[in-house]
Amino acid sequence: MNSASTRTASPPYAKGASLPDLPLLRSYLYAPGSSERILAKVLDAGADAVILDLEDSVAPANKDTARAAVADFLCENADRPGRPELHVRVNGGHHGFDIDDVRAVVGSGLSAIRLPKCHDPRSVRLLHEVLSNLEAERKLPRNSIRVYALIESAAGLYAAGHLAAAPRMARLCFGSADFLADIGARGSAHGPATLYARSRLVMVSRVASIGAPVDSVHTNLDDPAGLREGAILARDMGFSGKSVIHPNQLADVHDVFTPTEDEIAWAKKVVAAFDAAQERGEAALALEGEFIDPAVVGRARGLLAIAEENDRGGR
């Protein structure tokens, strides 16, 4: 047997350009860039982040008008106290993104660009170069604008590991409706046909040391039970939040992705007991019948970090 074949392979993905600390966001609310009515009230809806959309929710004839409206909106609200993060979903293009969309919206109010139907790491690397030039030109902090890649196809899922490692990548986002259509599968947006895709996004995100992925929207506004079921599935699989298309969906999403009082109490108890054991020189312990080791403590500290972030944001 070739000795090389017996070696343990190292993870193939290495993270690109460093990013500022990534906030813990539970909800990402889409807002059509062409709708003055929705833009006027979207910042008060209660979402952790707002996605100003230039793609699917904007008719082709309104693209230019929407681009200008979103650029103005970002400028006008850049310094608004307590506002949610502002992201923009740009249109696709020859290089994977519409460069005119990007040039129009880059400014102090923008936190992230969402790339639709992302499947080629070269498009993310090119976007990184464009953003770097614009940041320098407009005197913005280096790498201040992050990238969220929408995985909506088999090709995107296949390349997910390399996308996760691309420069500026903050999180991968699942687009279940387009993904199901692409692979020719039936069933619901959180049915069995999507389980492998969701698991893969969680795994490659962890290997690349980026934020946990964001789940797909639930398109049926009259199905709160389905929304909640899908959110619980995503949370339990390792997702950090969910995109939504209406403010009425926010309460359920926040409830699912916010640690409960019992979870927080458990986490505090675990961390306190483990820290005390460490001071005594013990590596692990049993707490109320549960074996506590560093892996369990890591999960507890993660829950507390989410709770503390939510408290700081007043959410």
C-alpha cells in the first residue's frame, strides 16, 4: 500500500481574509429595494438584519430605480442608532455579481453583500478585489463589508467548502426552493431531500472557521407551524439563524434561535462547575448525573454567548 494513502488528510479549506468580529444574528428580513412603502418601515420591524433586495423581488424594469433607492436608503440610515445590520442582495452577472449594483451600494451603511446562486469561488475572490478597491476609494475600514453566499444549486453545494474559505465570507445561506428545483426533488423546504445539503453547509462552515450557516426562507405566510418546524430543524442541525420574508415571521424565528431560560441556567451551571473543577485540577466531572467535559462546556459557553449578544442588542 502506498504510504501516502495512509496519512490523515488535513482539511482542504483555509480561511481567506480576516473579518471583524461576526455578530450573532437570528433573523434576516428581506425588503424589496423597489418598494418605498416597505423601506419606510423595515428598520422598525425588529429583525436582527435587513436584506435590501435588488434581485428576485424586483422586476427587471425596476432594477435601476431599485438600485438608486437602496443606495440612498443606506446613506440616509448609516448613522441611525440601534438599527439592524443592512445587507444587500445584488443581482447575478457575468462574473457572478452585478458590478454596478456593488458600486452603487458600497458605503458606510452597508454591512454585507449577499451573492445569489453562488457556485464559483472565483466570483467571491473577484468581489473581494472590487470591495477592497471601493473601501480604499471611499475611505471605509478594510474588509468591513462581508460576503454571504447563497447556496441554491447542486453546483453551489459541491463548491461549498471552497466558497466558505473564500475572502470575506461570513456565512453560507441555504436557498431550499431553488435547490430542490435544481436537483429535481419533491417535498417540503425542510424535508429529507435537503438534510444532506444542510449538514454539508454546517460542516464546511465549521472547517473554514466562519459563522454557522443561515437557513432558507419559509415562503408560506399562512403556515406558522411549518415555519417553526423548519426553524427548529435548522437550529438543531447547527444553523445560527433564518431568513424571512415578512415581519410576522420574526417572533417565531427569534423564539427558536434564542436560548431558553432553562438552557441559559443549565449553561451557567455547567460553566461554573467546570471552572471550579479546573481550579481543583480536575479535567472533567459529573453534574447532576451528566458527564461534563470540555466539549459539553464549549456548547454551554456558546449558548451564553448567544444570550449575551441578544441582551446587548436589546432583542
